[in-house]
Amino acid sequence: MTNNKNTESSKGDGGPPPPPPPPAPGQLENMRFHGGNAIFKSGPLFISSKGIGWTSWKKRWFILTRTSLVFFRSDPSAIPQKGGEVNLTLGGIDLNNSGSVVVKADKKLLTVLFPDGRDGRTFTLKAETSEDLYEWKTALENALAQAPSASLVMGQNGIFQNDQTDGSLEQLKDKQPVKSLVVGRPILLALEDVDGSPSFLEKALRFIEDHGTKVEGILRQAADVDDVEHRIKEYEQGKTEFSPKEDAHVIADCVKYFLRELPSSPVPASCCNALLEACRTDRGSRVNAMRVAICETFPEPNRRLLQRILLMMQTVASHKDVNRMSTSAVAACMAPLLLRPLLAGDCEIESNFNVGGDGSIQLLKAAAAANHAQAIVITLLEEYEKIFSEGSMSPGLYSDSDECGSEDEEEQELFLFCVR
């Protein structure tokens, strides 16, 4: 899908060799598949995420299909995951046929442009080599040429939706009549929007910290479901700031609703299991064991989200004399939302239940899971400074040694391309 603008941009940057031809009709049959769609290309690219505190470019593994460009921390087909857990998608963008591709050869930058939406969308990536740059450019143009029509893509920004398999327009309408711009986001975009500004969740957390800590039963007392859904809808329609006069219980339930609707658990199953193992150690070494568990098993976006929620919970508990929400009470309210796999029975809990076959064992297991989850969160709250002390978190794959140095001013203004 090469237009004149793309051709001029390429020539203006040093006249690269012509890109390889698009795949022949029969070639697609031999392609691998992801989410039911043929993979046009996969491999490493760099993303810039100034908005969430990364100091430079991060290397991630990308997979391109005709409907989306998604990325992972590493090649999902190459590295076995701990505990058999899937290498989760960190984020990506939905594609439509309105997109175009522009390259900046001297800096090996690749920009995907979409004219749709309120202000359009622009996503910039960096390739390792010039050869990779033009291979990705060609692959993206081929994918965009076969991408769904822009009129069929749900959501104002078309960001971070799941891959769609081929199907009729009627099936798409039945499955996704409307996509919320607030709930159902990937974890890397839970706290910040694509431009680095505070997200719905971050603003709601700040509201609770500033205006909800003196409200009795905050996080425990339920608000009317219709009021919660109405406030989220208002946010989507432009009321993006929370007034000090708003009902704190409604905003607190907005936070819970947001966490409940995340496409994956804030704390993945393998991380829950690691925390369970750490909690089984003796009291003297428990804090260190939990720090190691978080350092070794948590994906960076999940750790950041967990820490942010814990800080809000600490603030609420620090006013327990007024709001009657102690550390234990706050943990009881939030643990099921943070440690989903544990409450869902996806983690092994040691027990010696000896009861009849009348279903009592299921109740006992559920109670044990809830108690374990609450105990874990209480420890995380009480020992927060020791567990999350600065410098205690080790770098993950594609860490500093894989990052490029600082870039010029123009590159520092690039939009956050991610997840999350």
C-alpha cells in the first residue's frame, strides 16, 4: 500500500533500495498464524515509552497480521514460560486500511499513520538495521492493504483490541457492538494513556487519595451500579476530570470495575504462585522471599500497576480512625481484584481438608484462597518499603544493554507506542 507520500519520504532519506515485492498469493498459505490471522512478519523492534518512565528505547518482539501489530517482552515461541504461563501480549494497535507507512532512514525510524479518529493516530518504532527497516515497511504496507476497512474498526483510537478472525460484518457487530475507551485496556495502558497523560484509573486513584480517605467505608461500601456505569460513560464523552464534590463511593467502585475488566489479572497466575511460596517461608525471611518473587516473576507493567494500587490502599488505611478501613479491611476488599488466579482456583494451596463429599471442601478451599490472598496483600502493604525499595527490582529481558542512547529533541517527543 505504497503511496506517493511514502515514496517521496523514502527517497528523501537517502534513496534506499526498492523494497522486496509483496508476497505472492500462494505464499500466504505457508505463513504462520496468530489469532487466526496469517503472520506477515515477526521480529524485534524498539519502542519509546518516555511517558511511563523508560529512559530510552526498549526492545520488544512484534508480530504483524492483517488486523493488528502486537508485541511481547520476548519471542513467545522461543522461551518457555515459568509454570507453563503464556508469554502475554504487552500491547499493540489495531490496523485498518486507512493507514500508511513513512520511514526516516537516517535514524531507522518507522512511522505508521492513520487519518481516522479525532486527531489521527501516529505510532513510531525503531529498527535495528536498515534492512530490517525496509522489510518491516514492506510487510506493514502489505498488511495494511489487506486490513479491515476503517469503518469497521471499533473504538475512537482503535488501540489495543484483540485480533479478530475472519468473519462477516454481522458477526463483528454481534460480538463487538461498542468498545469502551476506558475499561478493558491492557495493563501497560492502565495508568497512562498513549500520550503519557494520566489515565482514567490514575485519575480515579488520585481522587480517592485526595477526597476519599475520610469517607467512611471507602473501598468497602458499594455504590449503585448504574451510577458507576454512568460515570464511566461520562468520562468517555469528555468529562475527564473528577470533581471534589463527586461521590467517593462511585469513584472507588469505578476503580474496582476497571480492575475487574482488565483483559488479564493484575497479578498473573505464575506470580500468584511465587507469592504463595514466599508466604510459606518463615517470618524472618518472608519479606526478602516476596521481594525476590516479585523481582523474578513480575512483568514490569504488572509490577507498576500493583505498586500504584498498593500506594492508594496505604493512603486509605492511614486514615483508618476516620474511614474505619484498616490495612486488613482494605486488603480484604482489594485482594480478590489483584490476585484473580488465586481466588479462581488456578493456584495450588496446601491444605489437609478432611470432609465429606457434600461440597464443603469447595467452600473451605474458597475460604483458604481468600485468606491467603488477604495475607499476601497485607504483607505487601505493611512491608511495602522493604519489598519495593528502589534498586531492588532487577531488569528483565532486553534491558539496558539493548537500549539505544539518548536521542535528539524530535525523538523525545515521539508518542508512546504500546501497551500496556
